Amino acid sequence: MKYLQFLAITFMALMMASLTTVAHDEIGGSSGNKSSGGSTPAMAYSIKKTSKMTNGHCAGHAKLALKKNGFGSIRTGNSFAIVGSKNGYKATMICSMSSVQVVAFISGSSFSQARIYAKKLTTTFVNH
């Protein structure tokens, strides 16, 4: 549930950013925490500017980026969200054509590893 809340908040921020131009790439997230009886996964994201493309092309690039970085079980949630998994990490790539950006969200046990995966996914997406 925390992962979905994180996605929703970040997606809303991305939509608000579509009103302005993002002049730089961004990476961030949360290291998670352990509470009584449970744990919150570490979550990281990476945002990169993209060239103008259709949702279909963006979804294709996202699937390819996930595959090239070893993520499997790739599913398309809709025309702008692609989901995959690897070694206990979950990746969701979201295309925002209105702001010409792609966002990679990663959740898993290690924040540092999640950040690495997030950065690799958006870099592979842009360089494809």
C-alpha cells in the first residue's frame, strides 16, 4: 500500500511539473523504515526528459529499458505505466507525454540499489 501511495504522490508531482519546464534530471526517494512488526520498502525514482513521442512508443522504450536491465514479468498497466520485477525489486516506468518526461520508480530492500536501478532504467530509456 505504501508503494501505491508513493506512486500516487510522485505521479501528481509529475503532472504538476508538466506546467513548467524541468531543466534537469532528478533522482530521489525514501530509504524506508522498520516499524513494529513490519517494514516499509526502500523506494527510489529517477526522472529524465525525453523527446516527443507517442504513448505507444514510450511504452515500447520502457519495456526495452526494463528488459535490457534484467527486469522480467513485464506488464503494461495501461498506455503509460509499465511494470517489471528483478531480484525482489519492483520497477514501474511512467511516461508523461505532456511534460515529455519518463519516471522510473523502484521499490525493494536497499535504497542504494533502488537508486542504481532507477538511474539505469531512465538512462537506458533515453539512450535507446
